[in-house]
Amino acid sequence: MEQPRILIVDDERDLCTLIQKALEKEGFREIRTAHTIRDGLATFTAFAPHLAILDVMLPDGEGYELCRQIRNTSNIPILFLSAKSDEVDKILGLAIGGDDYITKPFSPKEVAFRVKAQLRRVSLYDAPELPNDTIVGPFRLNADGTEVDRDGVRLELTAKEVGLLACFMRNPNRILSKETLFTQVWGEDFYGADNTVMVHMRRLREKIEPNPSQPTYIKTVKGLGYKFEA
């Protein structure tokens, strides 16, 4: 498969460098940067990228205008970077042809994962998958059971939270009792540990559920335990 070419247009040179390094860590090598609309368009024409990352606020205008010019000749994925978080700005960015809108401040690694997601969508990137990775819905547990991603973004979980989620991912749609969870994650007898499991479950839900008070993934089965639905 051809190495994807990526164009970054942002007047913050340090930010361009950070994003480029994050992309390089994910295996991308063909990356060019520009810092104005004029240079961005010239680089786009000469480089013919497969994906573009555009800052909204540039010294000689808005990235929206550069997006319009790119859209005159290309349907490549375009990601906007912006300090504007208002919904109307996001809608405008998507309406004029953007494929994603990322609000500053953000993690360069998040940008890299979103780039991979867009390239997968247009069949320009195949994510390497370890044979022993466990994938359930949007969650991926790595082969050694130490890290979990959701939609390609690493979840910041404690070791016990990873252990709990790993139990659920390896037993989807099965009811797991508190005793079973405690025995597998803590490796100790359950006696008197009911509250320990409940506290860790609450913290895990706060990190993975869109609405922890109305769980989407980890459901409570009254009197029996918990069930993971993804």
C-alpha cells in the first residue's frame, strides 16, 4: 500500500512539529508543513497529499478558504484545527467540506489517531492488529492486557480499571458477579470487598461511559452483578 502523504497547515510552527512527530511515531513518513494559505495551496499542488490538516486561523485568512480551494480539485479527507469551540464553527467547518473538527487544546496523539481513522475510511491505511488483541465494539485491549483504546484513542485507566474492563471484554454479554470480578482482578478472596468493586466500577464508568448515570456499556443486573454490552 502506498505511503499516505499528509499536509499540515498551521502558523504555529511548534505545533506543526509536535503533530508531525506524533504522526511519525504512528509510522507516517510523507509529511509536509506550511504556515499560510498561500504556501499551503502551493504545497498542496506540488505534494498532492492524501489528507490535509488545516488550522482555521492563518496569517493571511481562514483555513476554511483553503479548504474551499482544495475542494475545487480534490476530495481528500480534511481535518480542521481550531481554538473556536462553538458549535456553529464546527458546523461551518464540516459544511464547507471538512471531515473532522478538532478543538484546541488537544493531544497531538489524538490528531494522529483521527488521521488514521480518516485514512482507513478511504482505504489508505491498514491498522496493524496483533493476533491476540481483544476487540469488542469500539474498545481494543492490547495483547498483554495492559492498555485499552476506544475508537483508537488511549483510555487513561488505572491498572485495576484496565483489569475490570479486560474481564468484561473477554466475557461480553455475560453477567459477571462482584465476586468473580474481585477474584480475577485483585486475586484475593472476595469476603468484605463488595464496596471496593462498586467504587472501582463507578470510576471506570466515569471514564468510558457517555453518561455514567445511565450506562451504555456496563449494565447493572440487579442482584447478580454486571454485564458488558458493546
